[in-house]
Amino acid sequence: MTRVALLGFGTVGSAVARRLLESDLVVSPVNPTRIALTHIFDRHADEKCSTFGAGAGVTWTSRIDDVLRSDVDIVVEAVGGVEPATGWVRQSLAAGKSVVTVNKQVVARHGAALWRLAARQGRQFRFEGAVGGAMPIVRAVSDGLAGDRLTRIVAILNGTTNAVLSEMDATGRTMSAALADARRRGFAEADPSADLDGEDARAKLAILCALAFGVDLDPRAIAVRSASGIAPGDFERARRANGTVRQIARADYDWSRSTLTAWVAPAVVPAQSIFGMAVGAQNVALITGEHSGEVGIFGAGAGGAATAVAVIGDVASIARDRAAIVPPPRLSSDFTMRQAELPTLSFAEAV
Amino acid sequence: MTRVALLGFGTVGSAVARRLLESDLVVSPVNPTRIALTHIFDRHADEKCSTFGAGAGVTWTSRIDDVLRSDVDIVVEAVGGVEPATGWVRQSLAAGKSVVTVNKQVVARHGAALWRLAARQGRQFRFEGAVGGAMPIVRAVSDGLAGDRLTRIVAILNGTTNAVLSEMDATGRTMSAALADARRRGFAEADPSADLDGEDARAKLAILCALAFGVDLDPRAIAVRSASGIAPGDFERARRANGTVRQIARADYDWSRSTLTAWVAPAVVPAQSIFGMAVGAQNVALITGEHSGEVGIFGAGAGGAATAVAVIGDVASIARDRAAIVPPPRLSSDFTMRQAELPTLSFAEAV
């Protein structure tokens, strides 16, 4: 039996809780493990407990120490934001827990140090849900394609922006109308600037660059251009060339020169490509390796239920072998950041 | 240092050897492990050794006992066929080695027993390269999506047939002309019947059904219709409905009734779908889960270099934690096989 605590009871946290409390929770035939949710920590624990229902055997608390001093094996962090989330992850590892997080900012800024701390503690630090929702891209890049030498990642990594742009594409609406619609459907927050401006996607791209190329990359070093100015006319112009507009995150690594080029920006892509066909909150990634050529992966990039699948996959991986050794990545600062030429919305500089 | 032996020096085996002997072998930043190829077993070891070049520190042999009695940690099986390959895998596990295989027939027919043997021995049995070449679908289904309850797999799993059909599609050629072309380009064997008739794809589908649904499935129970009779006229008819023809492998599992429906057959698919757009030896899989919706993955489904990436990913996974416990899957025979309605080449029964 593996005991799990949950930090943060928002969209993702509540979906994780719901799934873990399902009476018929079947964790894959390859992960024959019993997993029990025993603690839920949230600032508004009292209120949320009464709304959600207590859940048999679950302790609700608004004191982090109740989790740190408990006998849980795994802490799932779904709080969001850099602090206090990073501190709580660090304290959990220090207290001998493994940690699963969906927090891309924590991983992008402090992931390497937290992973090293986990390894020193003989525990694990996993974050499949921090990038790409349900699509298992962290495993693909760090594990499945580990035998290749990866050279390029081109991806749609922000579900909110993709939902807004694909809605504008399909209906001819303005961005503010598409945003209002996305908010109604739960795809966009009140302030979507972190999504549209590329801050969310560059944190995720920085994580993938670390795993794929071994670079110790501050996400703020990745060039961005905001998608907030995209208007119906941009789609009309793109359409004349059989294209459409998507927020693309791209990184190219030149191993012979240790040179990285990385950007996040709205770009014109062919309408009938894997990028142009991504609608709603879908995420996509095309990963190029010297030996395997192009490998692609796509799936629901946002939403509580999809992200909960990634979280529970990580929990199951830890639960099935709690003594597993997961060596921290070897990240190097010895690389050059090449000035990115951000795409303009013309086909000449398309993806 | 992890020592590796290779069984079988054909297309895949020689690609694995080439990659392991590359002086700049970089195994992902997350797998900081030294891996050394120390033994190559092949029936024609002498001849192949002189053609390939010996490789520093590599022992070539045509006696399996030289591998079984050696101090290698991992045996890579790239022999093909059910026997003697299965026997050699069993003997390797019995001798305390972990095994990585690319052999879908061995995994589909004897995988569960071999995995249990590996677990009893405290060793690992891995087979990412047995399905989908470079695309990491075994990890996606058994690990990344382990937190979901998977209900459907629709896929293109045979690179040879896809290369032939997509060539017929693009050029209007007959099957025999497309086959001759595929042979020239190394995509098809002299006798392509196992590919066209669906035997190869159903072995791979059976493996995915075991991992996704926990069913103990004899691949010969999967309904098949051969693609060998597909003619240019079939493409013309499909095209009039914006479709094309591909060999599709599909499995649906009803968890409430423990009922499986599975088939491999040529089918009409929309030309602008992920299936219709798969050309050459590409493989694709669309995996549906109750919680994550649809997750897709695609990549080079055949070819030595691509399959070698999958093999080395598995070798690296084992090397980084040789004491890892990978519990064998819980497979059940307690399910009903529903009679599959094989698709006809009309849109009414399209995927």
C-alpha cells in the first residue's frame, strides 16, 4: 500500500482526488499496486472538504506540517506558482517523501536541484503532468528516446492559447470573443496573459530542453512574442496560403557547437499539418532525433482529468518500485544561446 | 559499466551494434550510464565479423553458451522468429541476465511467462522495439497512461504494408510494382505475406492489448483480412469520398463486460486524418482512455536505426537501475472475444 498526500485542491488537485477515490481505480495491468489518498492539504481545507465530501480515510488540513510529519510515501503538488510551492516540494523531499508535481514553473526553475535532492534522499521527483497534460512526453523524451541524440523539438504546449486560436480559426471571431468563450468552457483563466504571452509554454519548453539536450536553461532566456495581438485578419492571410496560426514553441540544438536556439511565438503553419489540425486544448510535439527521425505525440494538453492521468501514472511508477534509483540529469551551463529569429506571420518563415 | 550481448546480427542487430560502438554515444542526460557492447552472437559470426569489422573489446561467437556463461548484464535479442529465439531469451533470464527484445512474436506468444521469469530472477524483460519501432508506445501504454482506464487502440503497426499502400496511393501503381519498389528501398522482405496478411500487426496488437487491457490474448485469436488484394481501383473509390486505404489494427475493450473486439484489416480512412497522412514505413497509434481522451503517437515504425533507438532506450533504463523491480503484468483469461466485423472498403464502416 502506497500512501499519497495531495497539496492544492484546485482543478487538477480535485481531479486527482476524484480519480484516487474511485472505487474501481484500475491502475494499468503493469502497475499492480494499491494506492490510497490519505491527506489533502489546501488553504481552504474546511470549506472545500464540506463541498467535496470528506472521502473515507482522508485527513483534510490547512497546515503543511500535518503532511510533512505524516507517514505518506508520496506528495502530489498541485498548488501552482513558484512559491510557496517550491519550498513545500523541498520540505517534502527533505522529510523523506517522493514528490509528483504538475507545476511547470517549479520544475523549469528549480527542477534540477529538487531532482538532486530527491536522489540524495533515495526518493523520486516526477513531473509528467507539468508538460503536455495527458500526453506522456516527459517519458518519451527522457526515457523512450534516450537512445537517440535529439536535435529539435517543435510543439504546441499551451492548451489555453491553442483553444483560443483554433476557435478564432474556426469561427472568425475576435480574440476577446474567443477568450470569453474559452473562459466559459473552463479553458482560460481570468487573466490569460501567462498563456498568450508565452510564459507558460517557455517554462515547458525549458523542461524539455533540459531532458533532451542536457542544458541548464533559465526559461526566461527563451525568446517570446505574445499571441495576444493575433486578429481575424491574420487567419485570413494565412488561409490564402493554406495555412493557419498557432502558438509554436521550438528549440533546436546543435551538438557539435553546443548551441541552442529556442523561441515561443505565434506562427503560420500548414492547415493540414499536425500543428494546424490541433484544435481546442490539444497539445502536440514533434521530436527529431539523429537516428529515429521524427517522432510525434499529441493529446489533451489541459484539463483536470487529463492531467490527473499523468499524475497517477507517476504515482504508480513510484509505488511499484519505491527503492528505484532515478539519477538526476546531467545538465550543463556550457552552451551558447543563439539569438532566435522569431517568425513573422508570413509563410516564408513558417515552421 | 553495463555489459551488453547482442543475439542476431541482421538489420536491427547491426544497427544496435553500430550505435553502441559510436564513440560519441550520448545516452540521454537522464541516463548517465556507461554501456559497453562485449559480445555478438550470430550463426554466421565469422563471416559477419570480417565484413563489419571486429569492434574493440567485442567477442564474436556462433555458440550461445559463450553469451550465457559470460558476465554480460543485458542480452539484446534481435534474432526474429519464435524458436530458437524464445529458448535463448529464457536461457538468458535463467542465467541471470536482463533481456531486451525486438521480437514481437516472442513477446506476443510468450511475453507474460518470460516477464514472470525475469521478475523471479530479479531481472528485467523489456521490448519497446517490438512494437512501433522508434515510437515509444510500450512505455506510453504501460507507464505514461497507467493512470487511465484505456478502452480503445486504433493503429497502423506494420511499416512494410504502410509503405506499400502509401506508395500505391501516391503513384497509382499496382501492389506488385509498389512491393518491388519497397524491396529495393529495404522496406519489404522477399516474402511480405506476414506483413500484408496482418500476422505481424496482430502480434503487435496482442502485445498492446495485454498492456492496456490486461488480457491474456493469443494473437491468432485476432481477426484478420489480408491487404494483399488491394488494387489501384480501391484507392480510386476511396479518393472519391476524400479517403484512402491503410492497414488498420483496432482493439476495443468493454471493461464492464470484459469483452474484447480486435481486428487487423485494410480499411478506408479519411485522407486528412492521422492515419491517411501516414506515409512510408511510419506507424501511428491513437489510444483512447476514459479520462485522458485521445492520445496519439507516431514515428518511424521500421528500419534498423529507428528500432535501435528503442533498444538502447531499454538498455539504458535497465542500466540506470539494475536492481529495479518491474512487476509482471496481471493478465486475465477471463474475458470474452467478440466476433469482429471486419471493415469492407466502404466509408460506411470506416475507422
